[in-house]
Amino acid sequence: MNEKMPIPNTIFPIGEKNTAYAQYFVGQSYLNMLTTKGLPIGNVTFEPGCRNNWHIHHARSGGGQILLCTTGRGYYQAWGKAPQELHPGDVVVIPAGVKHWHGAAPNCWFSHLAIEIPGEDTHSEWLEPVSDQTYHPLP
């Protein structure tokens, strides 16, 4: 864990290092799957400065993702739109087919619950990392 800045109190334990998806993140993330039955819900925690790559949740019908922000401060950005600052209590609904990224602010831990919206033929396509030119100007 980031020794310089302790993680704030969280509703759910942060879980283990997110090694299965580490190749799709800049920095360290942690994953605690709260449920994998019916509606998959994962508590994803990002160390300060950590963010995932641009990605798309595809589906023939339905699908997408919902983020329920629980701890810290982070960002969400859809392709072609301005980044949106996120705080505990914020909800982000990401329709299938939208290229986006999300992660922690440069100087703050961030956690959200990631809820995969059921759909037909769903899968995620992982794309390029978020560039430093996009990320570093964020407060």
C-alpha cells in the first residue's frame, strides 16, 4: 500500500492487490468482490494517482456499468467529455458502448462499488492508458 498516505476508513475492506487486471491500470488498485452471484459487485480501491485504462463495456443489449462512489476523491471521464470529479455518494451510470476511464485523484485514495449491468453478450474491451497529458492537469 501507499505508505505516504494511509487509506481512509472504508465501508468495505479493500481486498487484495488487483493482480488479475494490473495490466489495465496505471498504479496500484485493490479488488474485493462483494458478490459474483446474480449481479457482480466489486469494491475497487485506487491508491492516489491510480487509474484504469480507457475501456468500453460492450453488450448486444443491456450491459454497461454503475459506479457507486464510497470513499475519497476520484474522476470519471467519458471519451470526448470533460473529466467529472467524484466524491462519496456520487453515482455514475455508464451505458454500454461508452469509452471511458475512472480512478483516484493524484493525491487521494478512492473507492467505488463497480456494478456490472446484466446484458446479452457482455464483455469489456481494454484500450490505451490514460495519458499523463489528460490525467496530470486534474486537481
